Amino acid sequence: MKKFKILVINPGSTSTKVAIFCDETCEFKKTIEHSVEELSQFNRVIEQYEMRKKAIMDSINEAGYKIEEFDAIAARGGILEPVESGTYLIDENVANYLKYESKVDHASNLAPVIAFEISKEYNIPAFLTDPVSVDEFSELARFSGIKELQRKSLSHALNMKTVGRKVAKELGKKYEECNFVIAHLGGGISVSAHEKGKMIDVNNANDEGPFSAERTGELPVGDVVKLAFSGKYTKSELKKRYTKQGGLVAYLGTNNLREILEKAKTDPKVELVLKAMVLQIAKEIGGMCTVLKGQVDAIILTGGMTKNPEFVEMIKEYISKFALVMVVPGENEMEGLAFGALKALKGEIRPKIYSEKVKTWAK
């Protein structure tokens, strides 16, 4: 039986992850680091795609692989218009939208653009699975409190969907049969309610929810308005403050959780900030349990922060009575991407076409 070889690419803000899967087995994995000097020559993140593409191709060649031997490319999905969960063919519509029209200039937008360029050049199909803009909100979840503004579903959907399927299998069930609260705890934090295979609610990791390593999460809106009109900051400076210089960085000057956990043992100020973040995470998890009316098969903790058992235990102290708590440490995005492409190659699923599945943002 033929085994499929899949190239997986996942760009982050300062690095690009590359992996090679043979069916479900990862044969090669590398994180390509990009220096500040290398990135500073670009005004927008999307302009980095040629530089990142070259770095990916070089790493493949250095590892002894040839691009012609791959059966597919699996790329992290960027910030497209809202779409349903699933695996999509990366076509010209996807690439052009992310290159020229996406509302957010985000590192995840690079992957499909790079994959499409390689796909065209070598005639290899390219796929994305569960992009950042997966939208399965219940109608109730869309209300913000202001008629002109709707809550948007932008989250770490890929990792959360991947671990949801993994835990469901461990429980002897299908993901579509389970109710989960899944918390992705990393540089950004997404806490989501999954009802029978649908992510019906999630905090927008840039605008809502707990503060994280670098992001402020939800803020007192009145004070934000005052700051915005104070004349002290430009729009871009304020946005950077809330999404890259907030959270642990704002309070403690570092996003290194391991370092913070160690300092918290002797420094009451550090301990207080750490406990405040844990409390906010636990409150968000509790809120999502409410969304599911308390019918929760498991609470799943995942993301980079969950590699720290001490941190996980601090959260469990608040939430362990709500439901079974399961931990899937780290990020499972590479395997989620590979498995989506593999199912498409094997004919187990029919890849979706982005232009046919897109929804419309509320005006």
C-alpha cells in the first residue's frame, strides 16, 4: 500500500516550523529561526513569503529530501473570511486573499501563500486545515453588547480541534459525540466550548479572555477609550501594546513562564501576577462550562504553557471539580495539518473549496 509523503509548513512571528510526514509518522522536524535584522527589512509580514519560502526549500534540501518526492503540502491556514471547520484545497483564491485582502497581517497568512507557490511550480496539491478563522459560533455567542459590533471567532482552532479529536479517541468516542472545554495556553490564550464537534464559543485571543504571556486579553473598555484619545499613542502603538507588550511582559518584563515560576517562589510580586493570570484562565474555563450547561466530557489543557506541570496544577486547583481534566502538552498543529492532508490524499474526505464555503462578516 502506498505511503504518502507530506511537507508541513507553519510560520510563526519569528520562526518557521517545517516537518515531513510519511503517512502519520513524522520523519523530520525543524524550526527555522529568523533574526530581527532579517525580518526588519519588511514593512508587512506577508512580504516575507519569498524569504521564508527559500528558507523552507533550503532546509528540505539540507535534510536530503527533494521537493518532487512529496505527495502534498500541508500549510497552516491564515486569517481568511470566516469558514467552517475542515480541510481546504489551497487555490489561487486562498493565496490571493491572504496576500492582498486579509484584514490582519499575521504570520499564519504566509503558509498558504508559500504552499501555493510551491504547488504551482511542482504540481503538488496543497491543503490547509482548520484555519484561525474557523467560525462555528452559536448565534448567542455573536452578541457583544453593542449593536454595531459582533464578536468574531478567531482562535487557535487547529490545535484545539486536533487535541479534541485525540482526547475523544482516548475516551473511546468520536469528537462529534463529545462536549469539551479546550484551553490553548501559549503566547495567546484561546478558551473554547466544543459541543458535538462544533466550536460554538471562544474568546478572541487578541481582544478577549485572560491576559497571557504577551497579550492583555479583555480590558476595561472605558479606560481603553480614554487611552486611545489621550494623544500618547498612535493606533499601531496601542495595538502593539495590547497584543505584543501586554500580559506577563507588561507586568514582569518577560514572557518566559519557566523563569516566572522560579521567581515566584521568592518574589511576592511575581507570584501575585502569576496567580492573577491563573485565576483569569480558570474563570474563562468556568464560563465555557456554563456555555455547555455543565455537560462537559472533559476540560482539555494544551499549548506551550502546559509543558509546565506546576502551572497546570495551579489551574487544576480551580477547575478540577467542573469535569475530568486532561492535558495534551505543547502544540499539535503539525500533526493536525499532516493528518488533514493525508485524509484528502487517501480519499477519506473531499477537500473543501474556500470560495464555496466562505461566510460574510457581519457589517
